[in-house]
Amino acid sequence: MSIPDQIRAVAKRATCLYSKTDVEKALDQMAAEIHEQLSDETPIFLCVMIGALIPMGNLLTRLDFPLEVHYIHATRYRGKTHGADIEWRITPSCSLKGRTVVVVDDILDEGLTLAAILDFCKTQEAKAIYTAVLVEKEGTRLPQGTKQADFTGLKVPNRYVYGYGLDYKEYLRNAPGIYAVAAEDEHS
């Protein structure tokens, strides 16, 4: 079976947890909370590539205050369905010193990647650091991981999810909602 056929089969077996409308409402709520807390700060929004590209792009258009946008690329998954050691690919080219930073990620799972990025921001002497995640997976945090985000859109059970930026083996980021893969596809 070809890779496109495999991915189509995974998508066919998946369960929709949140529709595109549900995701859009969650982004509206996140934007309102961020606006209330940070509209006077002129923050730097730091997109965690690649997964946060879609959520952050959709979040930014809902914010009507001055802000800057940069990105960071740290990953644990590298096209697999389980995490490994953190691989740093790109760090921000801007100075975070003395700035309010909002780290935007697609999902908070074990919390290790987000914890490492927060540590990086601290070493860069950011004034304040906030976290925003589209999806928070329940019951999966590791002791050394970030426990919760400052701004969260949706909560999902402990299942492998994809869509709206989240991937399944680097595919399905473009799915217009949040989907849980079938059990048979979780570790394949």
C-alpha cells in the first residue's frame, strides 16, 4: 500500500473529537483571554514549528494589539507516534531579553518540549513567559514536563490526535478539526 493510501486509511478509521467550528470557537476564547491579559505588553509570539503554524496563524488574526512574531523549532517526534530526546533545529533570531513572550504550541502532551522551550526563554532573559496550546492531552504530563498552559483551547483524552496543525507521521496537519486515530494506528 502506498503512503498516501496508508494515510487515507488512517484518516478513515479516525474519530472526530472536535469539528472545525469547535476549533474556531476555542481559538476565539483563547484570543479573548490573551487580549485581556497581554494587550498592553507588545509581546513576542513564538511559534513552535511545525505543529503550531496553523493554530498560531489562526490565533494571530484574532488579536488586535501590537505584537511581534518569531519561531522556534524543537521536536521530540520526528515523524513518529512517540517522543524521543528533544532535537533543537532553530532558535529565534530575535532578542527575548526583557520581553514578554508567548510560546504557542499545537499540543501539550508529556510537557517535555514545552518545558525545554520555557527554559530556553529564561536563559534568554525574557521578562515574562506565557504558553498557549490549541490542545491539551489529559493525564499525560511527566514530572519534569510543563504541567499546564496559560491559555488552552481544547482538551482531549490520552489518545494520539491529529489535525489543525497536529500531525500523524508528518501528514494530516491540514485536517479541519481534531481527530483521534484508531487504536491500531497509534503505534504503527
